[in-house]
Amino acid sequence: MTKKRIDCFKCKFFYVTWDQQFPKGCKAFQFKTANLPSLDVRRASGQPCLRFQKKVDR
């Protein structure tokens, strides 16, 4: 299994929140976190984020 880190900043589901304690969010999994969402997903499930979808370039 590869340990490649998923870059949430390149995911269409990633967003920045106004919450100072939880400034990063994931619309796919509907949660906010202080870490990158992909790190919390890996920590909770043991697998890389399976909902990652690359942002469309404008």
C-alpha cells in the first residue's frame, strides 16, 4: 500500500471555514477540522481519502 498523502487543497470538496478552531472542511464527508481532512480520514479509517476529486482548472 502506498503512503502518498492526498493534497486537500487540490480537491473540489475542500473548503476554508470561518471557525478558528476548525479552519479546514470537507464537503464530501461534511466535517470541519484543524488538520487537513485527508489526514483525519486516514487516521479514522486507516485508508486514504476515497472521495478525492481534482478541482477543475478555470
